[in-house]
Amino acid sequence: MESSDFDTLELVRRAQTGDRDAFGKLAQQFEPTVFALALRRLRNRTEADELTQDVFIQALRKLPQLREPERFAGWLRRITVRMAINRAVRRPPEINPAPELFGGVKSTRVSPLDDLLAGEAAQQVMGGMNRLRELDRSTLLAFYFEGQSLIEMSSRFQSPVGTIKRRLHTARNRLKDELAQLQPA
């Protein structure tokens, strides 16, 4: 274990006992990573900045529940991804109509039918994911739902980045085939 890993582990353990200075050092150490992940997900610097603050508030609250302090970095990434997804889903879509259209713009409300169709589509995707082999499913989940980079996945799956790219490509095609079987001819 490198000394920086040991230092981080010690800071996490101290922060879990209520040491605010230790948590401040952790926040300072991991802020660039959390911000970069939030920015990649949200594509908006202001929202990524706000989310970064929210992530550390949430982490401070939940830190005593972390059973394996050595997994702090991954745990913090998962919090970031989950909160970024929640924020992206809840934010209203950005609309920039031309100024001459302001007088005639109709509001576009989502009907209950639209909600139902979106829910069915999500269920179909999850159903297709569940029919995939474990390796395909875990590869797609890691990349699209957990927000892991190819390098992080390479480390997690103990495979070269090129292999991870190939697995992603193959898994996407298999999911596409699964979903195509659900479509009426």
C-alpha cells in the first residue's frame, strides 16, 4: 500500500469518528475527481460545482455507515454518479426559442401516455439488460450507470482498455439485439 493510500485510509477512519479536519482534507483531496465526474455527467460547470458541494455534504452525513474505509474513493464516486443522475433527471429541459416566437409558444406538457411509454421503454431496456450474460451486463452497468471511465473499468475487470472497449461494443450490440426481439415486425 502506498503512503498516500495509507494517509487517505487514516483520514477516512479519523473522519468517521467525527474529525472535521480529517474530512476537510479528504474533501480537498477528492474535490477535483468529484467535480470532473459531475461535470462529465451534467455538462454544466455551475451545476457540477453545486453537485460537488452536495456530494460532500451527503458523504459527511453517510460516512459513519461506510463499512470498508479503504473503499472510500469508489464509494464517493458512486454517490457522485447517483446524485448527478438524480439531478439530470429532475432538471427541466433547456429550451432556447428565437425571440420572435415568444408570443406564439405553446407549453409542451407531458401527457400521462408519454409518461407510460417512457416507463415501458425503461422496463424494456432493463429487461434486455437482465437477459444479457453477466459480463455484458456488468460492463454496461459500470460504464453507463456507474459512470466509470474505461481506465477505471480496466482496473476493475483486470483487462486492458482495448478489451474493455471491445466488450462495451459487443455488449451494446447484444442489448440492441435483445431489444429488437421485443419490437413488433
